[in-house]
Amino acid sequence: MTDTPRVEDRNAQFTAQRREQLRSAADRRADIQARIDAGRLVPIGGGRYRVDDPGNWDNGEVWVLTEGEVLPQHGLDTSTGRAALYTRVPAWHELGTVVPEGESDIDRVLQLGGIDFEVARRPVLYQNTLAGATNVLADQFVTVRQDTGAGLGVVGARYEVFQNRDIFEFLQDLVANHDVVWESAGALREGRRVFVCLRLPQTVVIDAAGINDQIVPYVAAVNSHDGSSQAQVVLTPWRIECGNTERFALRDAAARWGVRHTRNALDRIAEARRTLGLSVRYFQTFAAEQELLARTEVSIAAFHQLVEQLWPAPQPGASERTRINHRTRLETLDRLYASNTVRLGRSAYAAERAITEYADWKSPIRPTGSLRGRNLAARATAVMEGSNDEVKSRAHRQLLSLTRR
């Protein structure tokens, strides 16, 4: 008899933990002071707390004290009086419009997701003095949300607005299916960022060494209206339904395609298809590689050897701080590897997961410039920009080489 594949639905894990947190109000109120005393909730002023709890979904997030309860910030746009979210599955924050059977009509999803607004470019006006004449700043424009009149950002003359409906149609054309059921859609930060997400029919089954995982792939499009980032399309195991899951989706993307806001950029469907590899063969290749890793045993000594290749030991004469940092890294990676081996065994699959988790969320980071003091934002930016992609790619290549021995 064949066992039923274990579905690795990170969305379900995340939602279950969130709901448990939100529904344990009395216990949480009693626990707040203990968490503060233990340093797991760090007051940062204005009734806000930063979570300092490694291993928790919320580590680094900002929570807000509301009516005696500390609640996580979902980041959804609420500028129209309701949370801008449509989803097929109830979200952890229990906001938005839930349609279990899903919607396939773009206009309906735009309305339910609170993103049925358009964005226009308007000239930037300024006054040299408070009483002076109004002047126009050359080649600079404000992006303005038409339904609320909110200014979203300042952009250059070449910036092309991608309307929310354009993103839906682009994703629809990308998967070559005009009758798709949309998983989620919504807006963050007063509409500065919008997202659209759909589930692909293909799934990745890693059926090796008793793991029998089924990874559910989603394709998501994330677009900004404030000039802060490219429009991106990613393959990811995350269904986006808030600011957290948007970050996770970008962090854990198996493939991504991005394009600047310029004229005719969204016409490049063929290029996006090639880059993302939206085909059964792509998923089959991915599953085959992961199965090889899952079937390959990796001793703790071999894991340490790989770690030393990725992060070489300090040279003789190195400072005490450097030696301490190296030792701390090894201890952290050992813990991550041990936690992954509980279910995955001492395998290359577990080793890759440990290294990826460390590279994205445990490695030291020193925010500079506008991100100074904003560790989580800096880390999310680094993940989006692929700052650690080379380390993860090297680890993957090295681990695959072990499967051929």
C-alpha cells in the first residue's frame, strides 16, 4: 500500500499557529509581561513591541498593544474602512473576504480584494517659500491612488504605472489559462503594494526515504505603486494573504522574474515563462533533485565540511570576535541541521534546508542607510535582492555532488 503524501503546506502551519495565538487571548494577556521580562518582546515605543524570539514565525516582527493584547501587524490596506484582501482560505488574522470555492472573474476578485482602484501620475509641485509661486519639478511625478486621493510615491519620467488589472491579466496569460481560480489578492501599506496569487495544477512530490512530501506550488505577482521595487512574479510554496506571507513568498521563491515599470514591459510573457520555467518538466527536475538529496546520507562530519567550505574558519591570528562569530555560526547551523533531521533524517535534503534557513534568517546583518535600525526590513530586502543566493546555490551544487559518489 502506498502512503498518502504528506502535504507540506506552509500556509496551513502558519495559519494554525496564528489562530492559536489570536484565540488564546486570556493566556496571552497573562503572558505578555513574562515575555517582556524574558526579552522576547522588546518595547520600542508607541505601544509597539519587536519580537526577539528566534525560531518563532514572528521573530523580528513588530506587534502592537491593542486593548490589553499584543497583536501582530498584518500590513493589509485598511484605508477604505475594510481590509483589502480576497482569499479562498481563511487567513490567520481572520480579515478580508473569504470565498472557499474561489473566484475566476478578475473584476470580482479586484472588488473583493479591495484593489479595484487605478493609479495615475501627477506632476510634483513645490514652493520655494511658503508664500511663493508654485513650480513644477521637471521629470518627477507623484503616483496617486484615484479612489482615495492618497499619494503613494514619487517616480521618474520613464516610470510606467502597472494597473492592478494589468497584473491579473499578465498572470492569466503567463499560465496560458484564462479560466483560473484565484487563490488570493489584496493590497498592503495603503495600496502602495498589491499582490495576486494562484495555485498551479502541478505539485512536487518528494517520495524518498519515507519523506513523501507534496509541495504545493503557487505563482504570485507582487507590484508596487510607489516606485520602491520592480514588478515581480515568483514560484513559491506560500499563498500570500498579508505582509508576512508576502515576505515569505519572496523569500522562499523557487524562481522569480522581475521587470521595471517601463512601457511595454508586461508584453514580455514569453521571457517570463522561460525564466520561471512554468512547465511540468521544471517541477519534475526540481522533484528529482530533491529526491536525490533526500536519499543521500550526510554525516555530521560531512555537514561540517560543507559548512567550512561555505564559511571558512578564521585564519591564525584572527580576532577573538571573529573566532566567536565563527563558533556561533557553527552552533546555529548544527541546531538547524539537528531540527531538520528529526523528520528528514541525516540527509542532504535536511542539510540544504538548514543552510537555506541560516542564510536567509539567521546570518548576521548590518542595515545601513535608510534601513539602519530596521533589521527585518533589511533582511527581507536582502532576500528579495538575492544577497545570499550564491551561498545557497553553492550548497545545492555541493550536496548534489554527494549524490553521485
